[in-house]
Amino acid sequence: MTTESSESEEEWKIKGGKQHLIVDDDLREMGKKAAWSVSSCKPGNGVSALRDDNTDTYWQSDGVQPHLINIQFQKKVKLQLVVLYVDFKLDESYTPSKISIRAGDGFHNLKEVKTMELVKPTGWVSLSLSGNDPRETFVNTFMLQIAVLSNHLNGRDTHVRQIKIYGPRPNPIPHQPFQFTSSEFITYSTVR
């Protein structure tokens, strides 16, 4: 992975993609807790195609760029990873080439977290939300926005086949420094 930086934004170049989705066990999928919307779509290729766990279906935008995917939560959540399924071999000029990820409390105060350049991706592409500082391992936000800024071959509309959003798995016992995995350990973890 090659890194380029500018004054105001962090930009990453990602090549390729993975055929199988592999995510750490300490992360959980957070997309089910969100309200999803898109800036535009062709009939039959709406926001539901992003979340149907089928890589044969896709969301297709309809209109001018940037194309937006909005993910809103009822309460503030910690998000660590965004995973997209895109396929340059099938979609060619519909494949995103530059993506911006923004976070904030709502539409009125979104700030850019990262900008990624995708180079002919085919498969699952992981986009980490962690910052340069080792203490910044996640983004704490009410809303995440994924903006497709440009497509390969100067395409106008875009195809995104799937999106998954992951956050850190919470500790099952509050104020407990250890994360026990068996119910027996959890049972004997406190002193009465």
C-alpha cells in the first residue's frame, strides 16, 4: 500500500482486493444499527442492494458526482473499518477510483476522515478509519458518509456491490479490564 499525504487530507492508494471477506474477531458489523440512504439511484438498484449480502447485485448511482452513501446512527458509535465490494472486471467505468469518507454528527458538520484512491479493485477492499496517532483506532460518530468522487475511465455513474461497517466489539462486563470468553469465567469474575 502506498501512502501520499497533503496538508489537509490523508490519501491512500489501494490496489486489488480480496475475494473473501476476512475481519478480525474483535470487530463486529455495525451496519444493521444504521439508517442507510443514497444521493441517487437507478430503479431496481437502490440502497437495499448494498446490504443484501449478494455480490451479484449493486447500487447504481444516477446523476452528477459526487455520489453519496449516508449511514446514520441513533446514538454515537465507534467505527473502525469500512469494507466495500467493488469489481473492476465486471463494472469497468462504473467502478469507483477515488473515495472520500466523512464523519460527523449530521449533514451539517461532516469532516473528511480519509481519502482513498482505488486502482482497478476487484473484491473486498478494506478502508481503515484509524488515524496516524496510535491512540486514534476508531471514529466516534453519529454519521458516516462515503462519497464517490470519481470513477475509473472517467465514468459518470458508479456501482458499489456491498458495504460492511465494523466497530470494536464491546466488553461484555462493564468496567472489567479483561474480556472473558467463557461463561464460567464470567460467572466467577466478580467478588461478592
